Amino acid sequence: MDFRRIFSDKEYAPRRDLAIILLLYLVILAASLAFDSFDHVIDFVEQHEDWEIDEALTGLLLLPIALGIFAARRLSEAKKELKLRLLAEKQAHEMALHDPLTGLPNRRKANMVIEAALKQADSAPVTLLAIDLNRFKPVNDLYGHQAGDQLLLAVGERLKAAVADDGLISRIGGDEFCAMLSGIPAGDQLIRKVETLSEVFETPFLLGDLSVVVSASIGVVTTDVPATPLDSLFSQADAAMYRCKGTGRNEIAFFEAGMEQAAIQRAKIETDLRTAIVEGEIRPFFQPLVNLYDGEILGFEALARWHMADGTMRMPDDFITIAEETGLISDLFFVILKAAAIEAKNWPVGLHFAVNLSPVQFGDEWLVERILQTLVDVGVAPGRLEIEITESALVSDLDVARNVIVSLKNQGINISLDDFGTGYSSLRHLSELPFDKLKIDRSFVHGIETNSASQSIVRAVTALAHNLGLQVTAEGIETYDNAKSVMDSGCDIGQGFLYGRPSRGGQLALPDGSRLETGGESQDDSVKPHDEKAA
């Protein structure tokens, strides 16, 4: 027996103390027997009867019983305290490995499980899924953080049920989840399982009396190599996820070589974008909106252009989606709005200016007030501003969209439904919402002079819009044949390269080749038609 361990280890402390007490008792007992100690005590008591020592000794005989009861109670309390402490330690350990909101494993726990699974990846392939919710921030903004928390709980429950016994689902932060599937080889079986996870977002989430629709972007990577670094696996899953991010729909992407570089580039754009907005590197370029029948300039649409340090320009397709995903779109919108309003202030009073509003911004409860305040600060009448709203803005929450549009209209701001015909809105939206204009998507205008189907669609849409009291703008007009066809179809306003490329403020290009002087700089932006996108 290792006596040193017994006398040093806390685990043996109670037994050690008991042994010491018993040893001391035996020593005292032996000494008492050897010297007849009790007889000496009796003699001493009799010699000092006036000291009442016998009564004191009687009390001392009862004291061990009281001390025994006290010790027993203290021992019981100590056991309870130890039990509570062990429970607290267990709970603390669980909290360190689980998300406090959803109860799902957190990143730390997920790392432990995935690393363990990777050790057997040669016999049981490991698949990692990066799952990121689309449009989660508007839910928080519109309905409050409590609704957002309820949504995360519901998403976690559905994903956990979908994964079942095939792996693990964890929440690794914000609206990001991670799924690990083990033992499912690459192929049809894996694809079906991944599709099952994506399908959980096809049914609305019921949060009390509230019904919320969200989608998810899912990046997938599979490995059967046990030595695969965990960080590399996460990076590849994220890179695949970003490939389908921004569509606003349920999308699945499997990792392919080169995706990581694209993800790194995206992260760099996000970082640079924050700086560019603050330092005013993103500015509006203006493209004329022309009356198709007399060529009169009616106004200009403000199109965002990012001026890079090397003198080149980055087109909106490269950064608008990132701005929406990162919450920078509102700052970007107001930068463009203010700069466009400053330019418009120097134009003839009859000219208006148009700025696109992102669907993400509908969650800003102060949106209308901030727009009006910007116009007041610059000194431009609300009636000169036209807000262009894409059809996708009406899909997420029609009631919210209606409130924003009505509020803008009540302030005298004109509203245009942009990109009509791309497949989102319905005729009901046109009849229920107070639009002033409808913009036919350029996909219907390109080659319209030889495409009878496009001609029929444009003619029908234009007639419908006119019956509802709306003007119709045809965008993407590049040739005289385009212009003639949309005029024959009844469109009212034209926009496109035929009437002028987007230009910097200062000297705006007019259809007859002249310039509209506004006091700023001038610089033509030679871009391809598909790059003409507004902020």
C-alpha cells in the first residue's frame, strides 16, 4: 500500500483522519490500562469533592454524543454541497460546449466531434455543411430580437431532426449553423441527405402568431482523408457556401477547386467596402431617362460606381450583394442618395433623379424619416426624388413593403417598380400598391424588334400599366430599332446606351450629344450593358 499517497491525496482525507483518531484512541487506551488511569481519576475526584469534578465528567460523557450528532449533520450538508458542486461543474462543462440559446453543440464541441470523426474518415467519409440563413437580419429588425431568437430555435430543431442519427448539427455563431455527416459516401445518397437539410427551409416558420419565411445558403465539402486539417475543411465549406450566397433562395453548392480564392476575394471586398463608403470612394453616375416621343430629358437614374485607388472602377454586381449581406447597404444607399441630391439641386427644377432601394432596407423603421431628412439637409424637394423598388422587395413581406411605399408616397416621393417581369411580383402587387411607374426589365427589350414573344409581353404589360394609371419605362435600349419597338408597344420613357452612358456629375451626357452643366466633374463610364445596375 502506498502510504504517501494516502496521507497526501484529498480522496483519502476522510479515511486518513479516521485512522488517526482510532490510532490516538488506542494509544490513550493502552496508556490508561498500563497506569490504571481511571483509578487515579477516581482518587483525585474524591480528594477534591468540593470542586464538583464528577458532575463535570458526567457532562463530558454526554458531549461526544452531541459532537457525533453535529458531525453527522455536517457530513450530510457536506455531501449535499459536494453534489451541488459536481452538478454545477457538469452544467458549466455543458455550457462551455453548447450554445446557450438553442442548446445545440457550439463550435468547440463541433470541432471535437468532427476531429474524432476525421480519424475514421478512410472508412466512414466525413461531410461538412456550412449553413447560413438568408435575410435573417430583417427578421430581427422587423419583429424584434425575441422573434429572431425563436426563429433560430426553430431552425435548430428542424435541422437536428433532418440530420437525425447521421451526424451532428451545431450553431457556430449568429445565424450560422454547421452540420457534420459521417459514413455517407459521396454520391446520390449524400445528395439526397443534403437536399433534405435544404428542404427544412421550404416551409414557413411559425413563431406564435407570426409566419416567417427564410432560406439558407449551404456549402458542402466531403473528405475520406483522415489527415484533413479541420480549419481547411471549414474554409472549403464556407467557400462553397459563399458561391450561392446572395440569391436569397435555398441554394446548395459543393466545394470545387478555386472556391477558396473566391471567398478570400469576397472577404477583401467586404473590408475595402467599409473603407470606401466612409471615404466617399463610391459615387453616383447618372444615366438619362428620356421621353420616347419627343426626346425630352425627364431626369436621371443614379448608378453606384466604386472608384478604386488604381483608377479603375468596380461595378455594382461586385459589391451590392456583399453590402446587403453585411448590413452596409443602408450606409451605401444614403451616400448615393445624398450625393445624387446635391447634383440634382443644380439641375433645372423639372428634372428628377432616381435611386434604387434595396429590399434589405425595408426592415429599417426610420427609413422614410432618414430619406426625408437627407433631402431637407440638401434642400431638394421630395417630389424630385423617385425611389426604384425591385420586385423581390415585395416577396419577403408585402405588408411591410406596402407601409414603406405608402409612407414614401405620402411625403410626395415617386415610386417605380423596377425590373418588372423577372418572375417575382404578381398583377395583384400592381393593383394594391401605389406605384407611379413600371420599369420593364432589359431582358425583354434586348432584341425586341425580332422577338415576337417579347413584343407581345411588352405590349400587354404596357397596356395593363396604362389602365392602372402607371407610366412605363423601358430600360436597356441600345439601338434605334429597340427604341422604335418599345414605342410601338406603347412605352413612355426610355433608358439605355442609345440615350447616353452613365456619366459623372458635372457634365451629364444628353441624347443630342450636348452636356448638361451641373458644376461638378465629368467622366464617362464605358461599361457593358449588363453592368448597368443601381445601388
